[in-house]
Amino acid sequence: MQFPIQLTPRQEPGLMRWLSPLAAIALTIIFGAILFACLGKNPLEGLYVFLVAPLESLRGWAEVGVKMTPLLLCAVGLVICYRANIWNIGAEGQFLMGAIAGGWAALQCPPGIGGWFFFVVMLAGIAGGALWAAVTALLKDRFHANEILVSLMLVYVAQFFLAYCVQGPLQDPEGLGFPQSPIFVSDASIPRLLPGTRLHLGLALALAAALVVELMMSRMFLGLQFKVTGIAPLAAKYAGFRPRRLLWIAMLVSGALAGLAGVCEVTGPVGQLTLNISPGYGFAAIIVAFVGRLSPAGCIPAAFVMALFYLGGELGQSRLGLPSSVTGVYQGMLLFFLLVCDAFIFFKPVWVGFSSRREALK
């Protein structure tokens, strides 16, 4: 027996393609309120603490910007890969390796050398993320390895390498045995944008990266090559595009942006290398990329929403006693409802009735 309802492709959805993320956010809020009620909390109070309270002050807006920075940088890099049909799932590992490389460079900063040394730290972080992404590119290029599995497994290698660093060669000798590095000196730290807050230069770099990549994808020949390769690989080869070259460019740029996110995080709000540098920014950036419709500019509001979820989850823990996993639940619901909305926007359910396989073949 075949299923009585089948999905058939619709015509070009047009504006509805962009309304899908808004519908997914609305459904996430509605079911989030139901979740608060199931946890014994006032749904309206829960939604207020989760979505409104973080934006009641300038400091709250600054914290949203701090959370946005790594999400946006990682997501913009992932957009390049996904538009080229290269499924990089390892932005989290590239983030961590950028943080480690940048943190190591920050620890080498001579006292009193000047703020220009931060550019050295930033370049080290970019190189760390790009080199880690190059491992995936090399294995896929030379041995046709699956980039999904390779990039994902390398995340765990990066996590163990970080644990080794902060418990070994980079551990603070005066840290009482805690797994952390010494605190970075001010000359190796990222400049602040707003005095009295943690908002730093990384947000400006993330916004600039999103706009530059948007321009590249929409106006430059390289962006056209990425899009054509992702949509029709055979047509791209016939047109003379080189998929191996595009693979390396996409992975290196994606890794570099994730590494930049990592170094901005450790030299900014964290201030040192620890085991808990990232609450999963690299994985959350995958959701940001798809909520943003695989558009670098669209990733900006998507990163804002995801950053708000992170802050709302933290406030929910302190004010309402919610579990720490509530942020992950919200992220999961957002992705789930986005997929559901996309299914009904890009496909039309058609009733075909119950019939046997033999009748269907006729």
C-alpha cells in the first residue's frame, strides 16, 4: 500500500519563501508558551523573560550583539559552502581551533607592545580555523571522503585538543589546577565598541563579512560559480567551472570566518582559553544559515533571533528556574518548524487515495 498523501513540487514560491522563517518563529513562540505551561510556569511571564527582558536596556542589546557575533560569522561561512552543495558541519571545530590558535598568539604578547598586536592574534585565529577546514577539503578532494562525517568528527578532535591545551601546555600555572589559560593582556584583547559593555569589534567585522559575502554571491562571478555548482554540478563542469577549486575556496573561507569568530570570543567576552569557550555556536550557526534562507544578509536577523534565544535561556534559568536545556529546545523547535513550513511552501500535499503498489505501477 502506498501513502494516500503525496507531496508534489509547487511553482516558484516567491515571497512565501521569505515568510517561512517568520511563520517558523511564530510557531516556535506559540509552542514555547505551551512548553512553559507544561513546566509549571506562567506562559506570558516566560515569553516576556525569554524574548523581551534581554532588550530592556542598552547593556542587554550589547549582550545580544556579543552573542550575534560568533553566530553570524560562522553562519556566513556556512552559507558559502551550502550554496555550493558542500556540507560543512564542522564550524564548531573550526571555531575552537581558531580560538586555540588565537589564544596561543595572545599568550605570546609582550607587555606594553601596543594594541596593534591584536591584528597578529586575529590572523592567527583566522589561520587556525582555515587550516582545520583544509583537513576536510583535503580528504574530500584527494580521497572523496564524505565532508559531513569528516567535518563533524573533527569537531570532537578539536574539543579534545582544547582540553589538552588548557590542562597542559597553555594551562595557567597560577590557576590552582583549573583547566584554563592565563588571562590575556589588554594589548592582545579585542577592542570594545561600547564602553561599560562587552560589545566588541567582532560585531562590526561580522556585519561587514555578511555584506561582503552577500555582494560576492549576488554580484561577482565567483558567487555565480558557487550557485551554479550547487544547483547543477554537471552544468557547472560543462561551463568550465572547477569544482575542486571551489571546494577549497568555500572550505577555507568558511573555516577562516569560524576561526575569526573563535578568536573574537576568547579575546573578548571570555578573556582566556577555557573548556567552555562555546555553548555550541558552530552547530547553532547551521540553523541560522537556514533560517536566513542561505543568504548572508538574511543571516543577520536570523543571528539576532538565535542570540536572543541564548540570552533568554540564561535569564530563564536565573529568574524562573528553567533548565539550561530550554535554549536547545527552542533552537530545535525553530529548525523543526522551519522544515515543516518549507515542506508546505515548496510542496503541495495531494490526495491520491489508497492503492496497492501494483495499481500505482499501472
